[in-house]
Amino acid sequence: MKRSEEIAQREGNCLPVSIIDRPLENRIASTIRHNRARGTHSIELMTEIVQQLVESGLSDQWIMKHIGMDKEELLRLKQLSGLASLFQNQDFSRSWTWKEDEEISEE
């Protein structure tokens, strides 16, 4: 409309605008679903978005449900970000260490 006088006159110099009155997280999720459906999403951008959603306090379950990803994909995106803060609310299994004096049984 800025570049075409014909379009500006036809539209009465008014540009139609849609306002989505939803929380930011819902708008982000909606945009991601749309981009995924068109096949135009990038790993780097998805990693940044997941980081923002986690840092804003949203749970993994919320992210998976509203963005449409499974647990493994969410984990990979969190790992790609390289930020330990994305894992702060996760339960991890206890690790074990092997001691040299432990006997290894061969069955």
C-alpha cells in the first residue's frame, strides 16, 4: 500500500489488521504449528523458542502439547541450546560408579 497509489486508493488508505488477543506463549505455539505444517521451521529458531518457553516457566508437558513435539525432540532441542538451566526441574536417575574391588561376575 505504501508503494502503490492504486492499492491505497482502492483500500481507502486503510490497512486491515488482525489482533490476536492471546498470551505470548500461545501465539508462539500457534506460529510454530503453522510453520511446521508448511515445513518452514528451523532447528536454530526452534531451539531459541524452546529456551524462551522453558525460561518463562512453562512445563515440558505444556511445550509438547501446544507445539506438537514428542519428549525426545524436546530433549534434543534443550541439549542443542547447551544451557543447563533448561534441565533444572528435571528428575534424573542416580548414577553409579564402578569400584575396582567389586567383583565382576561372568554369567
